[in-house]
Amino acid sequence: MARLLISLGANLGNSYETMLAASRMLKEAFGSSSVDLSRLYVTPPIGGPSGQSDFLNAIASIRTGLNCWEVWDIVKRIEKDLGRQRQHRWEARRLDMDILLYDDARIWTPHLKVPHPRMCMRSFVLVPAMEVAADMIDPVTGWSVSQLYENLRATRKSKIMIYCNTQNASNVLSHAFRLETREEHNPSISFSICPSPSQIENCSSDEACRTVLSIFCIRTPEPETIQWEDFAFPWAQSLGLVDKQFDSHVIGPRYLLPDHELDWTVHEIHASRQAMTCTIDPFERPFGNSGT
């Protein structure tokens, strides 16, 4: 039997009823005894348009004999049945479900990536995950959910390290942050050049030990004609995102980010910072281990 984690989030309509319905559908699909649900948490919308309502978030830990793609089909069906109509990234949605972990699987496709690329930086994911799977291991970092959570809280680590594969990308990105970043009490950000996947091993381990998150911004030479996942595959391999046999030299959480255009990349990095430090409050109504 495989062990997996699924995140649930909603912020449109009656979010509480939507989350209850999603939990019932998960139990119907996998069996009630195989599904362990966290409590519900209220979190602010991260990265999306202004004016959105707060999210309700929860985590489901599941045991199943299905493979990861079969689980993904179930997740997409539940989202569809509960009315998700996603047109734009980061928008408000009736229900959002993601596969976070599936045993030690590492999947790298345009449609599905496991472990979830942003799981390691999202406190609104790791806090409820601590309730149902604190010991589960992220195969990319080799860290448990508990260790990933403690990493976000570590006061001795204050830096996000951004690596770009072109000199121009690094210069433009650092300039954009000097102009746009006005927030205090957030991790500082440093920039460096990593021109090829083979250079990843030169990323200082001492630097990584002081870094909460390493972000690799990869720009394709011809974004209109080259599939980003294909171009970035060697990077994903060197970062340990796709190959169980590859010994990555990067320490701790890492995020491989498409660098298609400046505004989008800056937005993604800002959203990463916000997700690391956003407020997370328990929801007062029963759910999961507190009853449904």
C-alpha cells in the first residue's frame, strides 16, 4: 500500500461545505479507514488578485493500492464534480486539490509534478500536514514534513538564494527586487549565476545551510517553441526532482521556476516569501480528526 498526502483548499462560496463534501468524496474513493484528515485552517490568499476571501486549507493522509496517476484522476474528478473552473493561476477557486507526496515517487511532467514543487515553502500546507504525516519523508530533500516545517521557523536561516542560468536574468531580477520589495520581516534575497546543471554542485553547501529556500530560475532560449519541462529536465535531474539514483548536491528545499518573463517570475518569488510566513489560524468548526 502506498502512502500519500493530498492538500485541499477552498475560498469561493460556502468553503466549509465544499471542504466537507471533498472529504466525503475522498473517503468514498479510498475507504474511510484509509483517509486521515487534519483540522481546517484559515489562511490569507497568497499571490492572487486582490479582494479574494481567505482560504480554508486541510491535508489528507491516505493509504491506497492505486498508482499515482490513478490517484490524480480521482483528484481531478472530485475538483470537477465540486465545480472548479480554473481559468487563471492563483485565482479564487471553489476547490483546489494537489498531490503533495506519493511514497518516494518523483514525477516531472507538464501536468503533474510530485513531490509538489511548492510544498516545502508553504506554511499553510506544512502546518496541517504536521497533524497527519509529520514523519513522512520528502524524497527530494530527504527531510520529514516535521523538518520542512522547522526549516521555515528557523531564525538562524534568513535567506532565499536565487540562482539564474543567465547573467541578464540575474541582473534584471535583482534590480526588480530592489525596486519592488518594501516588506520588512521577510527573508533576505540573494542572487547568483548557475549557468548549467553541471554547475549546481558548485552551489556552496555552507550557503545552503543558511538558506531557507533555494530557487532556480531557468530561462529557455526560445520559450515560444521549446517546452519548458523538456529544457529544464537536466536541471530537474540535477536537483533530484526526477531521478531517484541522482545524488543532488543541493541541501534543503529547492524550487525550479520557469523564468519566462520578469513580472511573472518576481510575482512567483514574492508569493513564495508570503507563503513561508503567512498567518495560519485554526478554523472553529469540526473537520477531520476533530470530527466531521
